[in-house]
Amino acid sequence: MSMTTEPNPNLDFLLDVPIKLSAELGSCQMTMEQLLRLELGAVVQLDKPANAHVDIFVNNKLVARGEVVVAEDHFGIRVKELLHKKVVQ
């Protein structure tokens, strides 16, 4: 008995799979001593300039870049660039 399966072009069954979306504004390196000396109100300088795009990750994979916006009383990200978009037919 031959078990051949054809690819299923209908991926609707994946639409309710949860994913983790995260955004990275920037990063920095510091010593443990510097970290322990941080106080309330301290400012940590990041490695990106103020006008740089925010990196958007899905399950720790970089997929897009965007800009920080304020929507009502929440932060949001406006997508400005999609990086690895593949069209499924």
C-alpha cells in the first residue's frame, strides 16, 4: 500500500495556533555592577538612535520592522517593513 499525500493548500487549520509576537526597541550591554546600581528613574541608553525602526519578532524570528505609536492609552507598533513574506497559493 502506497502512502502518498499531496500538500494541502488550505492552511486554515493553522489560523488559531498561538504565536508570540515581541518587539525590540534596542539593547545594551552592562556589567552586573552597573545593573545593580540602577535606581528608580535611571535612564538606560540603548544602541539604536531615537528615529530607528523597532524590530518585530514572531517566535523569536525577525519578521518585520516598524515604529512605535500611541493608540489611546497603549503603545503600539505601525508596521513599516515586512522582511520574509512568502505567499502561499
